[in-house]
Amino acid sequence: MKVRAIKDGYYGHKRRRVGAVFMLAPITRMREDKKTGAMKEVTISPEQQFSTRWMEKVDAGVPEYTPTAKDEKKNKGQLAGQE
């Protein structure tokens, strides 16, 4: 799932600034089963990772984009790709 940051946030151990366009990918982790105590593999889907607080879904055709400090000064907070 491809998304755009509408507020600053964190994903994939990186800070995502307003206007950044990036992919949410499935994440696989080992978790302890509370009933048996055994470790099992759990997958967190992109839909489960999506946050309406700071993300919006975008079309798959929108190119990935990482804003720079120069972009922020130039656009003064406008979202990338919007006019």
C-alpha cells in the first residue's frame, strides 16, 4: 500500500516528513503465544499499519518521494503533488 504523510511521523525506523510518499510493507515478527508460551510468527499487514492520523492512501502510480529541507522551505508545508 502506498501512502503520503500528511503530518510528520515515523515508519520503518525513519522519520517521514509531510509530503513523503512511501510504501507500507508487511512486517513479520516473532511473538510469544500467551496461552502456550511458544514463539510464533506474526505478520502485520499494511492495512493494520496504516494511520489516519498522519497518512493518506495514494494511487499506486504516484512515485515515491522523500522531501528535503530545501523542499520544506520552498513549499512552506504544502503536500507534494498538490497544487
